[in-house]
Amino acid sequence: MTPTSFTAGKGLGFILRRLIVPGGAILLLVILKNILSFSGSALPYLDTAVFFFAVVLAIRLIDAVLIAWYEGRRKPYPLPDVLRGMILAALYLVLFFVVLDKLRVDIKPLLTGSAILTAVLGLAFQGVLSNILSGMSLHFTHSFSRGDWVGIGKHEGVVVDTNWRETRLLDRSTNIVVLPNNAVASETITNFSKPDVATALTLTFKIGYDAPVVDVVRALLDAAQECPQVMSAPKPQAYITSYDEFGVSYLLKFWVKDFAQKNSIIGEVGRLAWYKMRRDRIDIALSLGDRIREVVRTVRQVPAGGPAPEAEAGEKEKTYADLRHSAFLRPSQGEQAGRLIVSDEDLRTLADLVRRSVYTKGEIVFRQGERGTSCYVVAKGRIRGEIATEEGGKRYVSEFVVEPEGIFGEMSLFTGMPRTATGIVAEEAELLEIKAEDFAVLIERNPVLAEAIAEIVSVRNEENKDLLRKIKDLSEKDIADGTNKKTILEYLKRFVHGLKK
């Protein structure tokens, strides 16, 4: 239940305002008693009135002091509005009967009548009383508070208000759902904001039996870890839950802090997982209808998957064109700046080997500090690079953008150095991945190429040595090897023999 709500800044002024009416009444009665002459029969009534307002003053003083005390310490008032109001009403009612007794009024008929009236009202307001008692129960059990995300029966939303009769939720459709307190108390309540704001979300996948379990689990975990709204601790979990005739069921579990973004976060993680599995050729399990259509295509000898020979040839030609227009194997400075240092024939050979993959926005291609033996050419989209450096005990992050025809990650391919930056997909992109084994074919066909690359890379790294030293993921040996032409040349030549550093 929501504690009694008060405006900020309550203190002495708030207390005085609560005492104005009874204090003013007492002052007026005392003045009248001293100025005017009253008959003996009127004095008891005047004294009783003073007594009445004095007790009201005491009650309101205690109430105001308690409220101001909790407000000043920024603590919630321990009583809900409805219970506080009922206590005050009961005290005033007792005071009313005490005043009548002091005035020698026979209160027995009133008590009898009030008992009957109470019974009648109790029957008439049975539902109202049920809501009040349920609301009090919810408050004292601390089931939820204003601002908590809760699930009550079939309803889910954030608690925006709760009072003596009802609880109000703002659901995901931005509608106010009004629930009577007795209905709330009778439903199962799930509080997503307690015991803390971290809440686990789950996403299920049905994958075909052909997909290796380790690849599926890795793709699911990577998808969760790359979503910015997913917490890094506790770590996401992925595991098999069941097998059936349609495939293997996987469950991805991850934790978030902002439960209000539940649907968008699940959608983001699912989107990232789809692209990763698509790229790794992990197929979502087919439904019965899809299986029937697959069989029909097979019987009709219509290619069910994979590109036709013409399409495959067109894809290779497209890859060759993207490589030819890219910055790959084009020195950025020197006599050959901007010129392609391999023949078209060698480039076509490489185009037959590299793999084109589609990445979605937000995916991390690789992280700074990871070991890698490949580089990427941006055929479409944009990549945002982040370089984290340390200087004077402080951490700095600089950014750069790789546009279409640009290349990134080449230092790891050419030198074996750890990644010097983190590559993040800024918008949906098509990337050409050039692996060490693919590049080895090119070097084997053109041995002079290794020496040219060693010269270009060593000069470039020598110029950037100060920046490289600020990257804590690089050791002095990494930097020394990356700036030494001979070491780079030996590393490239080992490609041909199938060796990896």
C-alpha cells in the first residue's frame, strides 16, 4: 500500500496550519468568557466547548507532529490514508460521546441506535468494508508500493495509486486498470520490483536437430550480452529444455533493471539472436506445414535452400566488386597511396573465399583486447569503432566510423596483435570477412605481397606507437612486434604453412 502522501517541505508551518481552527476556537471562547457575562446555566456549555476544542487541538497536534517528523526524515508514513482517517474518526467519535456525557445527556439511546445503524451500514457497505480491510492487509504485508511493476492475475502494470477502495495500474497499453482491493487480495500477486529491481526475462527458441548445441548456446548468449539493456551480472543463461519431433527447445534467460521496457528488450534480444543464427546457418525448426512444403519442393526438384548456380556466380561477382572498390590492400600513404597492390586475378581468387555476412544494428563484431586473425570490409552500412585508452589512471574512449568500402580489424590479420578497438554495427551492415587462411592463399600466389604489407603496417604502427601504448590490452611485446617489419613478415609467411601465432 502507498503510505500517506504529503507535499514536500512540511515542518513548523504545516503544524501551525493544522492547529489554527481548534486553537482559534479556544482563544475566542476564552475571550468571550472573560468579556461577556454568562448565566450560570451557560457556563458548563462554554467550559465543555473549551474542553472539546482542547482535545481536538491535542489530537491534531500529535497527528501533525508525527507527519512532519516522518516527512523531515524522508520516511514513508507507517499508516495508509484510510487507516489514519479511521483512527482519527474513532477518536473524534469517542470525544463526541465524552462531551455528551459531560453535558449530562443520556447517551444510551444513541449507543443503542448507533449499534443498530452500524449493523445496517455494515450490511449495506459490506463490499466497501471488504475493500478497506483488504487494503489494510496489503499495506501491512508490504505486497507492493507505488511505482512497483506488478502482475495481479491477468493484469500487468505499474502501481500508480492505491487507496481505501481500489488499486490502480498503468498497463503497457497506457490504460488505467482499476482493481478493487478485495479482488487484488484474492489474486496471485507478482512484484517484479522486489526484492530488487533486477528481473529475469526469458525467450524460447525451437531449433532444428542439425544445429550443434554449442553454436546455438553461443549465439543466444552473445545476443543477450550485446543488448545494452541486459545486465552483465547475473550473466545470461541458455540451455536445452526439451526435445520433440519438431526440434530442440532452448531457453534464454537474462536479467534487466527496467521492467517497463520488457517487450522492447525481448524484441531486441530476439532480433540479435535471429541475425546471429542466420549468419551461422542455424535454422529455426520448421512447423508441420513448412515441412510439407519442403517435401513438395524436393519432389518437384525445386532447390529448397542455397543459391542457384547463377545466383552464386552473381554473389561472387558482387564480392569481387566490393573488394576492388574497398580500401583493402590499398596503402593510405607513400608512392602507392590509393592504388591496389594486387592483380585483378588475385583479387578474384580472394573473392571466391571470403564470406559475406549480414549484421544488425547493435551487434558487436569483435571486442578490444580479443585475439583475432581476420579483418572486415564494409560492403554496406556503417561500423562504429571504440578505442579505450588509459592515461594518468583515467580511462578515455575515442570513436571512429568506418563507412562502406572501408576496412577495420586489419592489424590483427596482418600482425596477430589483439584487437585495438571494439567494432559495433551502427546500422544494418553487410561485411566481408577475410580470414587468415583466405589471405594465406593470396600470399602464396603473390609472395612479394607479404613484404609490401609488412612495410606498410610497420610504418603505420610506428607512427601510432604512442596511442598503442595507452591501450592496456597491448603488451610491450605486441607493440614491438607490430612495429617490426621483419616480425610482421615472418608472421605473414607462416600463413602459407598453416601456422597461427
